[in-house]
Amino acid sequence: METDCDIPSCFFVGALVATMMLAKHAVKVLDQDYYRQGLDYGRQSTAAEKASGWKRAYSFRSGLLRVTVTDSTGIPVSGAKTLFTPHQISANNAHTVKLDEYEPGVYQTSVALEDVKEIRGTIFIKRDEAALSEKVALFR
């Protein structure tokens, strides 16, 4: 069986067709600053590891939501931005509450809900580049 196409020509035509198909179906870069993020990757992962070493304790007593945060050596994590977003049945009622720093590493806010025996929501804690988010369910 003879063909009109020698091996180098067939290879070239196949490569050309494959290139055209890949160009048509190529995925576009969604993030225009991917190079900068690559440079900052080590710093970002270090911050995430630092936050994952934080120890947290939560309490809900007498209408007071309290979050205590210490690092892996037991030193209070002071100066953090701490937020609580309650999980509500209706998304229209959900609102985020800022917890104020009561003392180093202790953040609290009053929860003005009558006859509430439990609260569920998400706690967000951020200091510098280190941040974490955690779902909680607290009972009185």
C-alpha cells in the first residue's frame, strides 16, 4: 500500500492540525497577575500555616460571645480582626458582627437575642497576613 505522504510531511501536517485545535480550545489565563502571586506563594502559605497553629476557645454565656486566640506557644494573638456571621434560616437576616478585643487575645461581643440557647455561625480571625475561618456551634 502506497501513500502520497512521506513521514516528515505527515508529521508536519499532524502537528499543524493539533496546534490549531489546541489554539481553538486553549484555556485563557483568568488571573492577570499570576506572576506576582507566584512570587508571593511562599509568604502566603507561611501565613496560612501560622494561622493554622492558632489555638481557639469559644464560649457563649449570658448573651456574651467570647473568642480566645493564642499562638502555638500559648502567647495571646492580639490585634486581630475578629468577626462572627450567624447562620440564619433566612439569608436576609444574616449579618456580620465585629468582636472587640476585651484583653490581649480575647475578643467578645454581646448577642442581643432573647431566649437563645445556642448560636451557630462562622468565626473569621485575621491578623496581618494570617487568617482563618471556622464554623462553630455554641450552646449556653
